[in-house]
Amino acid sequence: MQEALPPNLSHIHAAVIEAWPEHLAVLQKSIAAFPPEQLLQLDGIADQVLRLVGSDMDRYIEGYRWISRMQLEEELHFRRTGDYRNSTFEQAWEQVYSKPELMGLYMDGLLVSQVLWSNHAQTLLSFTEDFLPRLRPGARILEVGPGHGLGCALAATHSGNFQVEAWDLSDASLRRTQQHLEQLDLADRVTLHQRDATIRLEAGMERFDALVISEVLEHVERPVELLASLAQHLTGEGLLFAGVPANSPAPDHLYLLRDPDEALTLVEDAGFELVAHHFHPCTGYTLERARKVKATVSCVVIGRRGSAGTPT
Ligand SMILES: C[S@@+](CC[C@H](N)C(=O)[O-])C[C@H]1O[C@@H](n2cnc3c(N)ncnc32)[C@H](O)[C@@H]1O
């Protein structure tokens, strides 16, 4: 299978299959979701992932196996109960955010999944191929919840010469973001702050041309409130890239979207006009089947801050 893949993806696939041969079928299904020209675009992102992983491939694959196992356990709970395991920030803090080693493993695994899980990879391609080209050269971008930092890195290396700032509440996550940006020689291109985005800034509010928030809204108890509050940091015509999964159980996922369309409602309820959207079903599913059986769908919503700028 590796012979048919472009070089960087081939390298990552080969390393994962060597460590975890039983995973081959999942990777084959994932690759089948991409036409050849998208595989080449994804290979460019895989190049950045490989540069981040460096000589620590074993550690990153351990993280990838950890999130794959964690996801399966949570999926069993979700199928049994019809709900996510946790619903409050306190639970997520106790079980996930307060554990730096676990957060490190989580972010390592999530980084590798960006090019191995078709829904994550397609979300990234929606970001690089649809969202970033809409921004004016030199645009100021705020990313909330950068985690592994790949989103910041892709924005900072884009030809648009964007200025990037990012906030994350987790010290362990931010250390990964910082370390990864340093490895790519991008540390001076991105400003990082440890900040809980649910806490409204009373003073010193800066304005950005774009807000990027991917795989974060499901981590908070009141995502509409968070998005509406973050909208205040956007310029009048500022653009939003929101990535949020439906039916995607994890111990730190608190807000359950039961259908991809709820992602559109969420963004509209926060006061944004819808500009475009993409629904990416999880590996091995069509969108129709994922909807029917309530499998994970990664939803991308591109919005524009409403002209009134006042959230509902
Ligand atoms: C699942 S990771 C997402 C990483 C990356 N954006 C992606 O799309 O793969 C979620 C990140 O959001 C951060 N986060 C969660 N709640 C947050 C909040 N209220 N304010 C800021 N960051 C938050 C977490 O610490 C973590 O680094």
C-alpha cells in the first residue's frame, strides 16, 4: 500500500503499521477517502508533521495508539448510554487537563491523527485550501486551543504572510505548541498566551481579522456563549473557521452535537452569517451512513461576523 502513497504519508503509514500491524485496514480505508490531488496536498502537511515528530516517532505513535484506544472506550460508553461521559468542565479538568503527561500523550496522538484519520485530514485541507485563501495578505489570526500547534504552523507558513496569536488554557498543550513551533523555526511568527477563552477579557481587547477554533467548542459547556464572546475580538467583517465534531465521544468532550446541522445552528446562534461549510465523516463512512448510525462527523463552518455584530 505504501508504494501508492506520496513519500511523507508513506513514511508515517509504514512506521505506524510496523508498530501496529492490525491498524492497516483503518489506514487503507482512510486513504481511500482522498482523490490523488488531495493526497498530494495532504503530503505537504505530512511533511510538517514529520518535521515535528523528528526522531521521536515511537513516542508519537504511542500517543496515536492511546487516542485510538481512548476513542474506542468512549465510543462503547456512548453507544450504551447515548451521551458523552462527562458534561462539566470540572470533570474534564480532573480527568484530562490537570494531567500534564496525559495531555502530552493526547496532543502527540492528535498530531499524528491529523494526517491519518480522514475526517481530521479533510478538516485541515478545508483550512488550508478553503479558509486561509479567503484572508487578505497580512491578516491577523487568533487561534483558540492550538494544542499540537499544526493549525498555527500552517497559518504562519502560508504565503499570505499572516500574523498569528494563539490562546490555550492548558500549560501542557501550550508547551507542545511552543516546542513544535520552535522545531519549525516559527516561534517568532506566533504569539502564545495561556488563557481560558471562556473567561471574557474586560480590558485590552484586541481585534483580529480571523478566528480559528478547531476541536474546542465541544470541550466547553456553553459553546454558543463562547463563540459569541470571541466574536467581539473580530473586526467588522472578520471570518470564522470553526471545526467541531458531531457524535465524537472523549472524556474532555462535554457538548454533544447529535447531527452535523447542529454545528451550523451553533455558529448562527453565536451571531455569525454562514459563508460555507464542509461535513467530513469519520474514516470508513459516507456522510449519509454516518448520519444514520450517529458516527462521528467533523464539521467545518466558515462564518462572517454578522454586520450587526450582536449575537443572539
Ligand atoms: C482537542 S485539542 C484541539 C487541538 C487542535 N486545535 C486541533 O484541531 O486538533 C483542544 C485544545 O483546546 C484547549 N482548550 C480547551 N478548552 C479551552 C478553553 N476554554 N480555552 C482555551 N483553550 C481550551 C485544550 O487545552 C486543547 O489544547
